[in-house]
Amino acid sequence: RGRRVVFLVRDPRDVTISAYYQKTKRNINFAGTLKQYVYEPVGSIATNLAFYNIWAKNKHIPADFLLITYEDLHGDALAQLRQLVAFVGIKGIDDDILAAAVEACSFENMRRLESTNAFASGRLAPRDANDESTYKTRSGRIGGYRDALDEPEIDYMDKLINERLHD
């Protein structure tokens, strides 16, 4: 209440895939298959939709609320960063500095930093540097769920989104 909130969202189908890899390759707290995970009532897409809806229902509570999507960041990170900087009230930042920040936070650079454990943190390092699925910077793709799942699971997620997700 009374704060500015920046809420970053991603297509919940892609979030489901990322959450599965987090739970099976990093935290090791789910033992089933990806197809099984999609239907999990806690932690999978149903939970993510509920979380998004809580924020949608309550976005009037903060003093100001900015919704940014992963997909928009992917499409034009500089414009999104410029919007974010203005939203938090930072003035006078040169576009060259913003462009350098975008480059520093690019998927490729974040992957390089993670692969070398540049932050000297187990939380920000792959569990197994030789297994891409253990990286936090696993793929960075939009719509990757289409390659990871079959039609019944995609249809199930689409149905949940259509029935449950607030506009």
C-alpha cells in the first residue's frame, strides 16, 4: 500500500516450463515428468494464474502499478527499461547508459555470467555446468512451451488461461 510496484509477468505456459526445471533440476523437489507437472494443483500453471489474478485484483492498492511483460522486454528491452526508469522517477539517464544496461542484462551475457559463476553464488550458478537444463538462464525463448509439451497439455493450459486468467 502506498508504494510503487513493478510487476513483471511472463506467459504462464512458459513460466510452467521454467518452474518445472527449477523444481526438478535445481531445487530437486518434484520427481514427476513435465507432462505430470502441468497438472499439479500447487506450483504449476494453476498457481501461477492465481498469483497473477491476485495482483490484477489488487493493482489499485499500490500508489502506482506498472505491468511489464517478459515478451515486451524480449521485443524491445531498451524501451521497456526507459519506461521503468521513468516510472521509478529516475531522470536524466542517457540512452547510451540504458543501452549498456540492456546489453549487460542480455540473455547471452547472463548465461556467460552464470556459466562462470561470476557472482560466486550457488543460487546463481548451474547445478551442473554440462547440463543446460540446470541453468537459470536455460533458454530465454518465448513460446518454448510449444516445443516442450504435447497438444493435450497445451490445450489444458490454454483452457485454464481462458477460464481463470483475469484480463
